[in-house]
Amino acid sequence: MTEPSIWWQHRADPPTQPSVPGDPGPQETFDVVVVGAGVTGLATALELVRAGRSVLVVEARHPGAVTSGRTTGKVSALQGTTLSELRRRHGDSPRVTAYVESTLAALDWVAAFCDEHGVATQRRDAVTYAASRDDVSTVRAEHDAALDAGLGVRFETDPDLPVPAYAATVLPDQLQLDPVELVLAMLEQVRKAGGRLLTGRRVQRLRQRGETVHVLGEDGLEVQGRHVVLATGAPVVDRRMHFARLTPQRSYLLAFTHPDPPDLMALSAGSPGRSWRGGELDGRRMLLVGGEGHETGRGPRESTRVDRLRRWTDEHFPDAVELGAWSAQDYMSLDGLPLVGGLGGPSSSVSVATGYRKWGLTSGVAAGIALAGAQSGAEAPWSERLYTRAPRLRDVPAFLGVQAGVALGQAGSLARGVRRPPPVEAARSGGCAALPVCTHLGGTLRWNDHEQTYDCPLHGSRFSADGEVLEGPATRALPRLPRLPGTGGRSSS
């Protein structure tokens, strides 16, 4: 697959992946098997190995390959309009307070880790601003919610920003960093503490036998753990249908060189959202611009969304020179809070972590702290309040709304017809095209013209042009359509 350039992963002098021991022996049983080598999986693994547990991390691609390696690199307790949205949903619930506590704990964890292990960070103001007069009340609500949560925000009625802004709430002393550098440093510390890693091995099934969980997957993968953590975005092994409690969201990010990038991290309120910040990487002064979020596989073409970001950047930062454009996927839970804890049902020894609403560098680390604490007996004080999953009547409308969206996404995909890749893409895959039907639950896939992928509008599974799984709840590649006679080597697509 030809992916758009991901600046974090395509530097002039990228760090080499740390070496780790290879395949475990057939009879070896780990205390915990962690599936997924992003920020959540590696934070979980690192906390566990520090507590003396034996840990194996299994990664389908390479560390940081999916969401963790594609973020804006913001580590902040001011997260757009998150706190005011949570307060509207939950009122004065202790879960909202616990969310803030977990975010601050994660921020402190990341800051301490980066300082100790030489990961470069910059302290910056985080800003949520009103790009129109209609958004001023939204920003004021976020400011009030942040103040009530104990955050040291200040309100500005005439913010000095390089884009139109009618009000802003500002939280000083937050962090920005290179997320791939963080992932690789975390992996190195897992290795040094005795953790193990398997890459290029996709987990497809779990089988619980007594107190041991057998983890099964591609290429004969079979490893054993007393506990398994699914740190894979959407859970890839999901007997309890957690995927039905999540909405997959894609958003886009462009990297530019710029002679004078802003020294802050900003996110607009309202729609369409715009996220931007300055920075430096490999000696280059950079501007990162993101936004255009939408439910995966639905709505206007992906390339159209990226072009909107380009036009916005050209208008407000005319000296910016583009280096690369890519996108990332994250998940929204029914109640807007992270979905972290036991998988439930017969899989009592399996935990999941997802639903970070695009703030995984804090919520993913917090999930790792909580999951490791549950195994080691050192639970975080906010964990039980935040991740309680007792059924509540107020979840029912949200659940029905998610399912209605799934139905509409499928109907829309069928009505438009499947966007197929150009013939050259099929030719690259040996003259045989992938059948565009999701191997998760049979959804009709849509061709993503920006990233050259097939995307599922139901639950967010994504596949390369030749049918290989990239992310989402699907675990098996797309079936292939044979070449039709007389097509001269061209695919039937």
C-alpha cells in the first residue's frame, strides 16, 4: 500500500527500532500478554514489568504503526471542549472529576518518563478558542468546566492568535512531543526491564482454558498468558460486542515547514474544528494543522477534506510549505469516557482499553496505569470511579444512536456504490482485486481516495488496496477476486 507521508515516521534520520528477544517457547506462560504496541499497550507493559510481572507484547505491524504514531503529539489537560461536553452528559458525576485526575496523572507520567529517558518535549500553552462569535459561549462553558475541575485556565476576550479568534481559554505549561520518539523510548524501557515483543503477528482469537488464555493468530501464532490486555483501538477479539458501543472517528493532519510557527497548541471550538501547533523536528521549524474529523467511511471524499485543510492553512499561514498529509483513527464511547476494564462474559481474564476521543496520549497512558494497577494490586485512586461500567438507562439512547448511524452508514455506502481503486492498484496486487466486503460483519467497504484503502462505514475496519487488515475490529484479510478471462491482466474491479 502507498500511504501518505507520515512525518513522524519518515524523518531524515529516524531512530532504529530497539532490538528485543524473539518468539517465546511453546510452553512459556506470561503473566500478561498485551496485544498492541501503541501508547496504551506499552504503558501497560512498562508498568507491569516494573512491578515484576512477565509480559509479552504482540503487535500486528510495528510499534506505533496505527493511532499512536499518527497523533498531533499534544499531551494536555485542556482538550478542546471535552470537559464541558462531559459535564453536559454527566453533570457533577465523580466520573468527570476522575477523568481530570486521570489526565493530570498521565501528563505527570509522560513528563517524568520523557525527562528521565531523554525524549524531547516542549512546554506550551494549550488554547481552546472561538473561531466565530457563535462559538464564544461554547468556549466560556469549557473555561468554566475547567475552572470547576481545578485547572488553572485563564479567559481571554481578545486573544492574540494568528487566526480569527473571538475568545479563548488558555491552560499554561502543557506538553508537546514527537509521539514516535515516545513510543520507541517506552519500548526500549519495556525491553530493558525484561519485557518481550513480537511484531508482524496479528492476533485473531482467544481461547481460555482454566486460568490460562491462549492467544492465537496469523503464521501459527500461539502464546499463553494468565491475563490478556487488548490495547488495539477497537477490541480485535470481542465476544461482548464492545465495537457496538464505539463510533470510529477519522481526522486529518498535515505537516508544514514554516519560518515562524506559533509557540502554542490550539484547537477551535465549533465545527469545522481546526487544530494547530508549532514545533521543531530534525532541525526544521514545523507547523502541524489538523481537523476535518468524521465517522470512518462516511461523508465526503477523504481527499476533499484534506484539500479543505490545505486551503485553510494557505489562508492563515501563507508561508507554510507542505511536507506530508495523513490521518488517524480513534473511537468515541457511548458516554464519552474511556472504555477500560474487563471484557466480561466467559473472558474474565481479558481487559480492553479504548474510547479516547482523540486524546490517547493522556487517556491511553491513564488506561495503562489503571490496567497494570489492577494486576499488581496498586490501583490508581481515580481508576474505579472513572472506569465503572454498571449499565445505566442513559446509555440506551446513545447505543441506539450508534446503531442508527451504523445502519445509515451501510445504506449510504450501498446507495453510492463501492468506490473501487484505480486499475493500477489492482495490477500491483497481482491482477486480482480484493472483494470489498468487510471480514468483520460483512459491511460494504468504501474506497478511501486519500490513503488508498478500503474503509468500513459500520465499525471502522480498514484494509489496504490488496486487502490486508490495517486496523479496526476485523482480523482477517479481504478475499480476492480472480482475474477475469480476456481482461489482459486487469482486475475485475
